[in-house]
Amino acid sequence: MAVCKCTGKEVRSPQDEQLSELLDHYRGYEGALIPVLQGAQDIYGYLPEEALEKISQELKIPSSEVFGVVTFYSQFHLKPRGRNIIRVCLGTACHVLGGARIFNRLKEILGVENGGTTEDLRFTLESVACIGACGLAPCIMINEDTHGRLIPDGLDKILEQYE
Amino acid sequence: MSNLKTMRSKIEEQYKQKLNRPRIVVGLGTCGIAAGGNKVMEAIKGEVANRGLDVDVDFTSCIGMCYAEPAVEIALPGSASVVYGGIYPDKVPMLIDSHVVGKKPVMDLAAIQIPGDATPYKGIAVMEKSGYYAKQVRSVTSRLGRTNPESIEDYIATGGYAGIEKALTTDRQDIINEVKQSGLRGRGGGGFPTGNKWQFVHDAVGDKKYIVCNADEGDPGAFMDRSVLEGDPHAVLEGMMIAGYAIGADEGVIYCRAEYPLAIRRLNLAIEVAEKMGLMGKNIMGSGFNFKIRIKAGAGAFVCGEETALLNSIEGQRGMPRVRPPFPAHKGLWQKPTCLNNVETFANVPFIIRNGGEWYAAMGTEKSKGSKVFCLTGKINHTGLCEVPMGITMGEILNEIAGGIKDGKKFKAVQSGGPSGGCLPTEKLDLPIDYDSLIGAGAMMGSGGLVFMDETTCMVDVARFFLNFTQLESCGKCTPCREGTKRLLETLIRITEGNGTPEDIPNMERLAKVIKSSALCALGQTAPNPVLTTLRYFRNEYEAHINDKKCPAGVCPALLSFAILKDKCIGCGVCLKACPVGAISGEKKAAHSIDASKCVKCGACAPKCKFEAIVKA
């Protein structure tokens, strides 16, 4: 439901069409909000503000209530998430061995801050307290894989493995 | 009605034929799949096709022996059927060679055998007499690991839908009386008598009534409901239908947590097939009774396991508990009278209706009848799912079913009832388990998760873990829970970090009592249980943390110190390389030492030492 800046007309993406279909399916259905939000997140990968507005209008539920529900449940995300989630350990052992340098280098390569996601949605970068691999410090986890004994220079190579 | 009768005899005949054919069955519950069950399935199918064997390949759910996954059963007509454990794809050709082609079971991989009418093989434990199953009863779990959960035919052939068939020709009040007589109590943890609950909803005035099934199993260490949903979905549906008929509801909702995708898939499939066969939907079996069921997937909030929060979540709101009364039996879903029970409760109902309340009440203790499904996890030899009669002792579960504590270590405590329950010590191993005895001991039945802990577990750390969980999951609606759990957690963190003071113990006890008596819902009221039970049974550990600044189990990092025993160290240098912070120093072939000011207590060094020269204290 983006608006084209040249013509001022509404531009509908295929995802917006899918959302309309979803809303049609749930029209008049009691307690539709959560299944609609789950469906919308499946469509967009997260819950964009425009989609929340549209849901609020179509289901006739105030935006504040929709936002309240979205932020109550841990399943919903208001920002896009990457295809690969990088968790950088900043526990004690990693901290002492330069975990922060690894973290900074990753921020530099990806161009995002803590909790951020790259524009191509390839990576989301998060810091965690400890992933329990202190013997491999400093270490990071990408999805389910643990990478340890890292130095800032080798990080590009590791990221290349994840599409 | 005659419809199902004619259908049943045909289906039973087909099922008999199915059992009379050579079969290889793979366990594909969530645990089996996580252990690689799908790959094993592929390997078996490939092997059977390549050799052109006349063998059926089928799948089932979890038989309960999670420790033995991936599990494969081989059944040849006229012989005992054998369940194998730990079958990875590379073992498949050998297994098929030996058992299917050569008709010789592979002894060292066989876990149990189920002889049926055939002669048992020598050297393989018969299921009912094997260590894991001897103390168990298999009633609500009887189909788990035995039938194909995605086949309604398997369900019907094993007595399925006979309960609703019988119920539809019975007076409603008689059904409720039967459930009352069975003594069945809510299996979700509260233990409210199911028959009484049904009576309330039956008697409540309302133009519309609902049945709601609570499948939002969120306790860490609990997976009973998941196993039942994945292994016997039709039993849950049938139980809900019987309840619906008895109380006068025509609609049911299953609230299932989104983290159980396989359970949701199998439930949806079961609903679809049952509707197609006229066993659900409009005018069921020509009786004029209508009942439909839909599934509502949760969205990730532990508190939604609380019944009124769950109802709010179904209605599309924030999952926060309501003030009771009014109770859901009078004003539940959409303010209509609602009968809300847990998965295991509903799954028990068809068995009770089929076999009678008296049959069920014959099992168990005076006040807690029947059987209960427990999940065994933690530091034990046999993790898995078991169903036991009420009144069994915790010691029998630990030593006979769970196979005792792992690695020859000593038992320290068992956590019953998840974050809402409590930790019971060795002295309580003789306690017969039922709802009331557990509450008397400071714990609770909960949904049935039992986490066993050994001597290397720090009880203060365990209390901190559970408080951290409840504090994160507190919905924030009432002050005692929102603020109280936070303060309890802060105190526990302070103690584990070595900054506790002697006043912390009485302060925590007082705060815990306030939370228990004033929180709005069960999540808050039970949240202090882990603190209270550990204080009751393991007070000395708290005192050691506070007064001596020591963690007796050697878990809390801030209270640990690592040292190298000079007479045992040969100076090999392995620990020196393992240390991530360069805190270990020493010449080759001379005793090393640890610089306490540099050590971050990560513990990486100790397991590396082959000479047990590194000690923590």
C-alpha cells in the first residue's frame, strides 16, 4: 500500500493482494486478530506498519489495540528479520578475548547495529549473554552453527557460507 | 449409527490384514524426527524397493522411549514384533538383512519385543516386563507408538469413536455421572474434578456453550500433551465431542501452542477426515447432534496456559488473565458457559465412557484416580514419556522406569510441576504421587514434567532459573506477580553472585507468601514455589552461598575458584592452551598455576586435564 511519489497513486504489491485475501477470509470471524496477524507475518516476514493500519481498519479494531496484541506475544516482529540470525556472544570469556572487536567488525561488514537487519534481509545481528562455548571464545552462533576462536579478519569468509 | 457399525467391522477386518503382513514401522513423533527419523524412513523405503521386498513400511508416533530414538519396529507375521533403538540410516541394510531377510532379530540393537500370540524371542525383554515399562500402565498412551496417528482406520479398529457412539445413545446426565464416578481430575495441573466441572457447565444457563481444549503446554521439561496430540489426535477430538454432547455444546476450540507444528498438522488432518466420514460436523452418526472443532494456534506467551488468559487470546486480545469469579463454566469464551479441559483430560474420556467409570477408578489412590502421564527428563538414564498409576512413588519412577541417575552420580532433587512446582529431596522419594500429597510436600502435579537433578546441581541456581522464567513470562497485569517475581529474582541473583545477606532468606519467604496469596492467576500464585521448596529442603545451600560465599555444587561462577593440584599436575600444558584468557601459566613439565585475578571461571580447563589435577571449589 505504498504511495507512488510521481503519480500519488496507491501501489499494491503482490503481498498487499495476499493480505486483502486474508482479510476477506477472516471477515466476520470472531477473534480474527491473532490469526490475521500470524497470516500477515507469514506474508511479509514481519508486521509492517502499513499492514497493521490496514488490519486495524478492516477488522475495525483500534490501532492501539492491534499494537498492544502485537507487542504482547513474542512471535510477532515489527521489524524485518534476516534469513540468517547471527548471535554474538558477549559473555565474560568472550569479552576478555575480544568479543567486542568481533562484534564491531560484524557491525562494520553488515552495516547494522545491535538488533539490526541488513537491507537484503540476509542477516540479523544480535548480541547474547553467553552461548556456553567459553572454551571456543570469542565465538558467535549463526542459526544453529557455532563458530569459535574467531579473529576479526576471518569473519568475511564465515559469512560467505550463509545465503 | 448403524453406519459406523458396518464400517467398523470392515475396518477391523482390514486392520487385521494389515497386522498380518510383514511391516517395518518408524517412530515419527517430534522426538523421532529430531533424532533423524525421516532419514531412517527414506533409507528403509530405499532398501525395501531396491531388494524388491514384499514388506509394508509404515510410521507411528512416540512409544515413549525418547532415549532410544530413532526407533524402528519390525513385525513379521507369526513372530514377536521387535522394537529397535538407535537405528541410524547406516544400520538399516544390516537390520533388514538380518531380521527381515534372515528372520533373525539383531540382539544388541533390540530394545523390547511385543510377542502378541507368538512365542517371544529369547534374550529380548518383553515390553510389559522390561525395565522401562514394567511399572507402567498404558491406557491414555495405549496407541502411542502402536498405531499410525494419521490413520482414522487404525483409530477406529482399536476401539476409536466407540465412546461417542455409546454416549450418543446415553442420557447426558448419565455421561456426567460416569465421569464423576471415574474420579478423573484435571490433568493440566490444577486437579479439579472433571465431572463436577462438566456438571457446572451443564447446569449453567446459556443459549450457546463451548468446549475448549488447553493444548498450550509451556512448562520447560513437559511434552505429554504434545505426545498425545501427535500420537492419538482422534482421542482428543472424541473426548471433546463427548464433553460437548454431555454439556450441550456444539462447538469446540483447541488452543495449541504454535511451537507444536506437527501436532497442529495431525489435528487438522484428523478433523478433516472425521468430518468426511460423518463422525464430526452436522448430524453426527445420524443422531441429530452437531459438533465442530477448530484449532487456534498460540502466538508465544506462557501465561496463555492459564485458562482465562487462554480465553482472552482466543478472542484475539492480549493473553492476560481475567478476574475470577465469574468462572469460565459460567462466563467463558465470548462470555458463554465454557468447559475448559486439558489435552490429557479429554484424551482419557473416550476410554472412561467405553470401559466405564468404575474401571478407571480402580486405578490410583483414594483421592486421585486413574493414571497420569509424566515426562522424565534431566540427569537420568532413560529420558522419555511414561504413564503410571497414581500412587506410585517418585523413587519407583526414578529407579525403575528412568533407570536411575546418569553416570553413577547421586540423586539430589526432582522438580515436579515445572516453574509452578517445587523441588523434592531424597526424603520424599517414598512419597506416593497424587495431587494432594504433592501439594502437601510443597510441589504440585502440574502438567507432569519431572526434571531429575543430581549432586552437581545447585538448588539456588535452579530457583533462579525458574524465577527468571516466570519473571519473563509474567504478563504484568497484577502487581504481586509483576513486581514480586522481579524482586525475588533480584535477590536470588544477588545470592548466586556472592552478595547475599542473612536477611535475604526471611525477606524472600515473606515476599513469596505475599505473592502466593495475592497474585491474580495461578501463574503468579505458584511462581514462588521453586523458591519456597528449595528453601524448605535445601536451606543449607542458601546459607552456604550467603554466609560462606561458597556454592557447594560448584555451579555459581562468582563463588567458584579453580586451582591446580601441584602433586597431580605433570605440566603437559593442555589446560594452558584451553584457557581463553591466559590465566594459566607454568613451565613445561612443571606444575602449572592459575592466576585468580585473570580467571573468568569459564571452566574450560578442567575437562581438558587428563590427570584430574584441576579442582573447583
